[in-house]
Amino acid sequence: MLIGHGWDLHQHSKDEKLILGGVEFDEDGFTGHSDGDILLHALCDGLLGATGKKDLGYYFPSNDSTPKNIPSTEILSEVLNIIDYQNLKLINLDITIVTQKFNVQEKARKIQENLSNLLNISKDLLNIKGKSSDDYGLIGDEKASLAIVSLLIEDA
């Protein structure tokens, strides 16, 4: 069994659409070199860490070598290839989004369905929670949001 942990934090931007777990919502999104999907970035880091690979920034640096505005679903697809995902079994995926900017539970079902398809796993293995920072700091001031992912995988 392998345990993975990943997190990602991005600033909010009125100029971007909110993309979370590969699902687009009609709300303010995040700044970033890619589409800014904090959930998929945290997931990718967790998968890479669990399998002993380097961090996400190593494979997708925030510079000209990575295409600007690359969809994070493409990043996830590449990470799944890097870790040889078809020979692994995801046992559990626990996701926490810390934000004051939007209601996570209103989006959780769509995100869960999309992640189930992207990872080819049962929705029952995915848990998505929303937390606030009680109006404290960058998150409390609605300047940024944070995604935290914990996961358990084993050889298939």
C-alpha cells in the first residue's frame, strides 16, 4: 500500500473561469500557468508522491516549456502515464477544498462524477469536503483557495 498527499493553492481571478476537478463552473477561477485547477494539481502531486516520483512542478514547470492554459485534465492524463496507473489500484481518495469564495458541496456531485470517469474508479471511493478558514488570511479574504488530497493506492 502506498499513501499519497498533495496540496495546491492559487489566487482567485475574475478573468478566469472556475475549473475544479476538471469541471468548469460559471464563477471566478484561479490564476495559473495552466487552467489553475487546484484539485487536479493536488491530486497529481499526491499520485506522484505515492509512487516515489518528483513533484508536479518538475514535470510541468510554470514556464514556456509547459503550454500556457494547458487543461489540468491533460496534466492528470500525463501523470497517470508517468506513474503507470493502469497497474495500480486506487483504494481511497479524500479531498478537502478550503475556500470562502464558493460552496464546495454545491459542486461536489459533478466533480465526483468527473473524477470517477477520469480515474476509472467507483464514486464510492471519492470523498469531497469543503472547509472555510473562518475569514482568516488569504483564504478568508477570498484572495485564494486551497485543495488538499490524501489517497491510498496499491499494485493492481
